Amino acid sequence: MKTTTGYSGIQIVLHWLVAVLLALAWFTGEGANAALERVEEGGTAGFVPHVALGLAILALAVLRVVVRLGRGAPEPAGAVGSLQARAAGWMHLALYVLMIAVPLGGISAWFLGLETGEIHGLFANLLMVLALGHAALAIYHQVVLKDGTLTRMTRAE
């Protein structure tokens, strides 16, 4: 993958948009469970915000991957090849995989009727833990280490 000195405007917008949508989807998950139970009992679900949010997250996550592969991304903080840089790379990979896998699990439960609801919920929780850890480490880098890590995701280059 190519490397750059900073993130583009579209990468920054997609990052923050997906972050907000992930939080909203996580908080609306129980409503989707109740709606799915109504459908399984022969009722109708109506509009389910969690499902719409999940579909939007999937579309935007795929777009993020395409943009990242095309444009590249800056090297993580820390010396190239250091444990810190490798951990950041693995964290980003895990976040991207989960941003795609979690909605696919929801789609398979909601639209295909597969029994993937529990694993979808488990991976959604894992995604939230990783996303919160990612945010906490970005803040730590910005406030304590003062290395500009968070600034890279707020100012386009």
C-alpha cells in the first residue's frame, strides 16, 4: 500500500462519519433484535434504524478501503517496524475487517434468516471495544506524547 504524509479530506470525512454511524448502530442494536423477533412471529418490522445504519456502514467501509488502497495512508506513529507501529497496523486491519464483517453478519441474519445474530452481536461489541481503544490511544498520542496523531485525522493534507 502507498504511504502519504497525511489523510485526504475524503478519508477524514469517511473516518468520522463511520465513527458516528458505528456508535448509533451499536446503541440501536436492541431495537433491531425486537424487530426481528416481531418478524419471526409473523409481524412486520417497519423501518429499523439499526439495519439502515449497518447498510450505510458497510457501504462507507468498503469505500474507505477503496480510497485507502488507492491513496494510501500515513505511516503510524513510532519507528517503522517498531512494536508500536506494528500494533497500530494490526489495530487498523482489525477495525477494517470488523467494519465489513459485522454488517455482513447482520445482513445474513436480517435478510437471509441465518442464525448469525449472536456472533454479529459479539463482533459488534468487539468492534466497539477496538474503536474505543483506538480513540483513547489517539487522544493519548495527541495529549501526552504530543506527536500529532489525532491532528492527522482532523486536518487534510
